[in-house]
Amino acid sequence: MTGETEAMTNFIYNMIKEDVEKGILGDKCVHTRFPPEPNGYLHIGHARAVLLNYELARIFNGKFNLRFDDTNPIKEEQEFVDSIMDDIRWLGADWEDRLFFSSDYFEVKYEFARRLIKAGRAYVCDLSQEEIREYRGTLTEPGKESPYRSRSVEENLDLFERMRKGEFPDGNRVLRARIDMASGNLNMRDPVIYRILHASHHRTGDKWCIYPMYDFDHPFSDAHEGITHSLCSIEYTDHRPLYDWIVDNALELYPEAVKFHSRQTEFARLNLTYTVMSKRKLRRLVEESFVEGWDDPRMPTIAGMRRRGFTPASIADFQERVGVSRADSTADLALLEHCIREELETTAPRLMAVLNPVKVVITNWPEGETELTEMDNIPGDESASTRTVPFSGELYIERDDFMEDPPKKFFRLAPGREVRLKGAYIIKCEAAIKDAEGNITELQCTYDPETRSGADTSGKKVKGVIHWVSVEHAAWIKVNLYDNLFTIENPEEERDIDFTDNINPQSLVVCENVPAEPAVAEADPGSRFQFLRKGYFYYDPHPTSGEKPTFNRIVPLKDSWAKIKNK
């Protein structure tokens, strides 16, 4: 969502444009917000909401708020607040000076609740959670009125004030809106709007022991801030009548606290194959140590994707391609990987690293001699210049680039066969040296001095080209090879087994000692590279342990999405 042209196909954009053209906003500008709960880290699905709200405000020269829905102190932490703000900035959204917390408005919400009580539209109820659920009725049967529904205004005001003072234990009483127990919409059957919760809040401390419920807090906060378009996920469609009821009553009973009658509009959630988006399940993955934290690169959190090496541009590109709709759907993880590959193909410098090395000794190489060879940093991009790579008589190559008894279409190194070393010479395998257990420890080869890349006068043609690293000049790094966290495409749809039973045991393969060309030692943490033939990698600026430079594989080179598109 980088401009008005793309947004033209967005049904929310079209709705807002019509509102503006018809003058529905009056002298108000378009005003959106992103309202995260600080009880976990943001994930790729939240990125859709952040970018959608921010870009719509930007396109219409409006305003964008960041407002934390901090109404449940049991699960909220400052760590989550800090991570959410950091992730939103990284995505490119700017709330300027409009950072708010629902807790900023606790006093004014309390006053609004009192006015609802005075107007006979809210009452204190002593029913337990289970009893409230039983009284609520079903989709085919109306609910039953609470025996406490007829309490006087004076009694309700007194009880509500005593709730605030902390005179009652958790769960002893709630404040409910008095609406319609026979409504066809279950959300309108006297919903709970305040509950007792004796818990210290990360911002207000122990000042409050009653907290507003989301369906009360959210619409009032929107109206209080002057939000014109309240965009939320599709599961809140049935809550829209309650949203409007809260705002309508706020306008009538507490007009000085309302800046605009906000309008709720729903859009579909973003789901992704081979992962889970439920915050509860993500929390389990962290707390039960299936992953190394919220920012584990296998997680769909923004923090995890950042450590994996994804870029803000690739995530925005992915969101544009998936689009915004009213119907829930599941996006293919391969499309997200395609977006980062497409960006890095033209921006990531190339380097050579050997993930599973075996030594090659060139027996006819001049002893002690080092030769420098020039290689393109980004092929086809002259502005990216070149780098100098040292070549010597002892090299590392990938172990799977050699086979003793190769199949017919194996074009790499084998006994008696030749292969070209990228940017250097053609070599021929003369012998394979093994240890007592039969493991190959060294390949003895010869090189043809007339086959230097760029100056080949031999006339030889070989089909295989492999990468390499000089033993003497190698920089040693650690490499994390990440794969899908789950073995099945839709782990959240499994009902018969726990979702953690489908975790991929090979989702992380660690290569502790990887030789790489010396240019790696000059790289800055946070840099991205293509390791030739192995994929795109990110120099992790915050490795989990050790001092060795750590590179996380973002994606392999193979672009499965391209194949999908061409089917």
C-alpha cells in the first residue's frame, strides 16, 4: 500500500473516499488508529492492520493514532508496549505525537459508566460468569433478565463506587449495560462493561481495581479521540451494533467527551500457511520453549521476521499482493518468501560460504601462493562494483558437491571428473582421502592453469560450477538454517491433536563452524547477502549466544511461488 493507485482497489479506501466526497466527515480529517493489546508481540497479521490504517490516513492527508488497549493488567507488560512501538516504527508507520493508552481515559470512562447508570442504562449484577452465560440464552431462545436488573439508580451508583474502592473480590459483581435480553444479537443482551480485577497495572499501578471490557472501552476510546473510521477484523461484525450503542449513548449522555461518531468497518484477518496466528498459541510456543522467544526467526511475529532478515518493503509488498477483503483467507507463505527474494535479488551482495565443508587440496598449485580474483557483488549492477577474493591451493567446498559414485545427471565433482570453481579455475578430482571410519576428509585435485575465469584459453567445457572458500583466508561464522515451523499447511485447523504435535523438528538446523570468504569479516550486523547457491542470509545483530558472527537464512534461493504462478 504505497500510494493511491494501489488503494483504489481497496473497498475500505473506496468507502472513505465516498465519505469524504459526500461531506460526511464535516470539517474533520480522516482519522484512523491501531489499537494493540500489550499482551504479546505483533505478528504478520497485525502488520496488515498497521499498514492499512496508516496508509489510509496518509493518502487522505489525515491522522493516525497508536492507542494501546491496556485494560487487562494480568497479561500486559511494558516489554510488549516497547516491542510493539519498535515494530510499528520499523514498518514505517508514524503516529507523530499521538501515542495514547486506554488507561489514559479510565477516569472519563468511569464517569461515562456512571452516566449510563443514572440514565437507567446500566446496572450492577451479582450473577457469576456461569450464571450470566446461562441467562444469556441461545441463538434461537431469548435470554432471561438478571434478578438484579431492577436495582435502583441509587443502589447501582453506590455499588459501582464501592466496586471501584475495592470492597468486593474478583468476580463478585460486574457492571452490565441494560439493552435487550431478547435481542437477536447475543452481544446486545446486557453485555458486561466493567469487571472487578485486583491486579497491578503497568501504568496506573494499584489505582484501579475495576477495568472496562473491550466492547465498552474500544468504541468510547475511538469516539473520545475523534477516530473517523474504526477498522477491525471480521469477527467483530456482530459487535458493531454494540459499538454504535456505546457511541450513541456517549454522544447523548456525555457529549463533551466525544469528538466524533466513529464508524466501525471490518476486514478479513490475514492467515498464513505453515504457521499459527493465535496470540494464545504463540504465547504457548514461547512459554513452553518450542521456540527461543517472541523474536525467534521461526515465529510469524514482526520481531521474529526482522531477526530472520525480512525487510519492511517486502512485508508491505506482500500485504499489497494479498490485498484487503471481507472474506477470511489463508495466504501462501511462498508468496511472502517470493517478495523478499524479489527485493534481495537486486540489492543483496553475493558472498561465498561453505555450510558443510570438505577440504580440497590442489596438488599442482604453487606452494604458498595466493591469487586474487575479482567477483561481482551484484551481477548486472555496475554500481555495486566488485570484490577481491583470495584463491589458494587449499580450499573448502560443499561436501555434497562431491560424490564417489554419481548418478548420470550429477555435474559436480567426482573421481576423474572436472568442475569449475566459481570465478577461478577448472579442477579435476584425482583422489578421495578417507579416515578409519570411511569418511571423506580430503579431496586431492589438480587445476588447469589455462582455465582461469575471464581468461580461459583451454577450450574446455564443463557443466558444473561450484563455490569455494580458501582455507587460509576463511572467516568463520555460525549459520542458522530456518524452515517452516510446522509440518502441515494449516496447523490451526487440526482438531484431533494438539497443534504443537505438528512442529517441524528440522525447523532449525545450526551450522556452528562455517568457512566464508574474508569479506564477511568486514560486514556490518544487519547486512543481507546472498550466499552463492545457498540462499539469502541476514547478519543477526542480536545473536542468542556466543561471539561468532551469526547469519540467519532468510529464504533459500528456490522460488516456489514462481512455479505456483506459472501453473
